[in-house]
Amino acid sequence: MGFFEAYGLVVLVLLVMVSALWAISVPLKNASIIDLFWGPLFVAIAWVLLPAADALHAKPYLITLLVSIWGLRLASHLVARNLGHGEDPRYRKWRQQGGDNWWLVSYYRVFLLQAGIAAVVATPLVAAHLRPETFNALNLLGVAVWAAGFLFELVADVQLSQFKADPDNRGRILDSGLWGRSRHPNYFGDSLQWWGLGLVAVTPETWWALLGPIAMTAFFLSLSNDILESGMKQRHPKYAAYITNTPKFFPRLVSRS
């Protein structure tokens, strides 16, 4: 399987899935369902590519396993957190601004846009299938990096869920645990997992496998954080102080005294 054939499959999977999700979102009036399926998009890509893998090489199977664990855990977390709460405020705002044609505009502004981002992020999945025979110390390091990121994101999500479940914390800012070291430790852990996947897949010939982790990290550092923090500033007056005392993305190594 060549590069263009592999990426043709990636694009086809993404178009089918986001188009189906968009068709479901229109009668539901909930474009934010795309967020619940962000992880499963990559799980589907990995499993569609897998039949083309050489059974003698472990790398395609390993990366499929790792991305499946990442994607399904993320999806289950988002479903448990968001299901039954209606459309996310960000998408609701866009719906109000989009007027009567939002049902159509949302197809390319939300669903096709995320498909395009996913196509770039998916470079490690494609690379693992194009050079499956190479497995060296750097690829093995990638497994360790992925595991560290998985644990980091899992702990951050558990800490936040437990904090929100306590009625006494209503209106408060979580500034302890991993959330005292980074304002977005879950995003840092997610990014770290993708760097792990990139390292698992990369070879001298498939250096572009690292474009996916770079894109994911850039997305977290800019658009996603800025949108979230803008809303947090409006809802929580004390969030400005939290911003001053806590790094945005990369965790501080030494706890505050």
C-alpha cells in the first residue's frame, strides 16, 4: 500500500463518518456531537488501514492498539461528561450567529473542518503502515511516552470529574493536583500521547509522521485553550488569578510552596 492509497482510505473514512454525524446533528440541533466522536474517528482510520498491514510486522498492530485505547477512553469520558447536557455553548453561539442556514454552514465550518484537522493529525497511523518493518529504540521510546501521556490525561480527567461532583465546589476553580501544575493537564496528556504515537511510527523515510503530533499540540496551544479560557474568565472572576499562578499548557515540575 502506497502513500496516496493509504491517505485515500483516510480521507474516505473521515468523509463518511463526519457526513453521517452531520446528518444526525441536523435534526438533533446539536453540532457538538462531533466532539464525542473525535477519538473514534482515529480508531476507525486505524482499523480500516490494518487489513493492509503485513502480518509479520508488529508496528501497525501496536499503533492500532494504542490509538484504540486512547480514542475509546476519550470517547467514554466525553459521553459521560456531556451526554444529556445539550449542545456545547461554543456551538450554540455559532448556531445563533449562523441564522437559518446554520444547518448547512455547520457541515463545512464544523464537520469538514474537523475532518481536515484529523487527516493531518493521522500521519502516524499512515506512517506505521508504510514502514512497518522498522522497529528501533526510538519507536520503543514512543510506547513509553504514550503511556506517560495516557496516565497523565486519565488522572487529570479523574481529578476534574471528582471536583465537579462535589456540590461544595460549585463556582470554584480546581487549582490542586495536576490542575495546580497546568491549566490544561488533560490536553497536555493528550498531546503527549500523540507524540508517543509519532515516535512509534517514525523512521528516516517517514519523518512526516511527526506532523500529526505537531498539529495536535499547536491546536491545543492556540485555538482550543483560547476559546475555553475566554469563557472561563467570564464565568469565574477568580480565573484571572489562576492564570497568573499556573502555566497554560506545559506543567511546572516543582509544586508551588
